[in-house]
Amino acid sequence: MDGKKIILLAGALIIAIATAFMARSMFSNSGAPQATAANMQPALDGPQVLVATRALPVGTIIEPNSFRFQPWPKDLVENAYYLKDSVDPASLAGSVVRNAITAGQPVTQGALVKPGDRGFLAAALGPGMRAVTVPVSAQSSVAGFIFPGDRVDLVLTQQVVGGGDGQPLKVSETIVQNMRVLATDQRTDAIGEDGKPKVVTYSNVTLEVTPKIAEKIAVAQTVGSLSLSLRSMADTTSDLESAIASGEVNVPESDDPAAEKRMMLAVANRPTASGSSFATGADVSRFQRRTVPGKVQEGAPPVIEGPAVRIARGASVSVVPLGSK
């Protein structure tokens, strides 16, 4: 190799090394101001305000874990914020979101509507839904462990009269499923005879239903007694499979996660009156009947249960049970 080529290669190597050092120096200098700016951020040493732990759309019923207290800059604190030591987050449970709240946003007093306030049900109801009130007792409302935001089924128990012996058929059936509890008339501010606060258990439960289901519940209250059955939060998957199989829900053609999430929410938030189950007295006790027997007409041959033989003697036909003389 001649001397000129060696000189050119050496010069190119020196230029490459110098360029690498210059680039490294530029990157290290650009990161320094970021670190300085991060260190210059003021500490949040102001009062603690109530902020949302997750996104709360309009109509959401508040749960105790929907909020948490977080330090906030003193200059940015508004009078409408909920401050620590001035409010108990548990007292806000059961309230309804009137204005949408994003995750981490401070909660204002005007963004929530408490049960009993004007406009509470209007804010809690979804589009096209209705609110109906059902009278319940401690036994028919899971001993009072049903709260706003829970999902329940409605069970109708009645006695169907009729039959030859006049004994009614005892039957119970689930007529509506997956209804959201909007409110109860439970009170915690009542004062007892001793002057101390006492809890008054509720006797009415307000449910969110469709207009058609509201009509069914109105008729069911005249037919028999109603009771509530608390649903598990894990029932959504099985309900989705049933809704897809029956064609009530359209599966999105694309693999868009947002479309699948909307489909899941539609199933989880809709009450349904189809596919109800029932149980009769025979399902509980062997001494109860399964159906209402038909009435025996006068002059009609007696109804024979079990195997029998039809015997014809001329023009007359008789039915004789097997084993009889």
C-alpha cells in the first residue's frame, strides 16, 4: 500500500473518533438541563384534597375506593374541593357523578349528587332507562347487604290455585336479571330514644330497568311476593356467552380492543328478562306437586295415575289399573 492511501485512512479514522467524542459531549450536555429542571420542581406541600383514583363517567355510583387524598399546591386549592379532615370519603359512597371526573382530578362538591338530593335519580339513570321502586324486607333483601351499585336479580314467589283438590301450586321464578341498584331508603341519621344515632334498615329499593321491564315489575307486585338475589361480579363472562349465543349482542368484526370493551360494558350494564328460571314445590319436597292438576268434570271417568289396561266388553270400555282385581 502506498503512502498516500495510508495517510487518507489515518485522517478518516481521526475524523471519525473526533465526531464520536463530539456527539457524546452533545448528548451529555442536553440531559443536564432536564435533571436540573426536575430538581427545581416545587414540592407539593399544600393541603391534601380528594382526587379520583380512576375515571368516573357521568352516572357512576361512587364506591369507597373511588377516591383518595393527595397533596395539592396551596395556590391551586379551590373552595369547592374536598379537604382532608373536613370530609369522610365513606360518607360519599352511594353518591352519583353528575359531571365526568378524570383519574387524578380533584373532586368538586358540585360534581356529585347525594341520595335524597334533587336530581339524584336523573343523574344516575342511563340513557333510555327507568327507575322503579320495589318494597322489600330484611329477609327478601339479603339481610340488608344490598347497596347502591350492586347488581341483583328479582325473584317472584306465588301460589297458583286450581286443580281437582283445590291445593295451590307453590312456585318461584326469576323474572328479571342483572338490575343495578340505584338507591335504598336506609337512614343513618335517625336519632333513637337514648339520643344516639341509629341505623334504620331500608324497606324499599330503587332499581334501574328498561321501560318494558318496569311494566313487568309493576304486574309482578300484584301477583305475589318479590325478593332480591345479589349477583356476583364474576357473572359477566357467562352472561356475555349467553348473549352472544342468543344473538342479543353483535360481536365486532374487527379486533379493535375498544369495540370489545364497549361490547362487554353493554352486556354488564343491561338488565334482561329473558331466559328466566323457576322452581316448583316438587323441586323442594317430594310431598309437593310439580304442576296444577286439571279439574275433573262431572260424569267423566276418574283419572288413573300409573299404568292401566283398557278392557272392552261389547260397547263399554273400562280402564283398570295394573295390579288391581
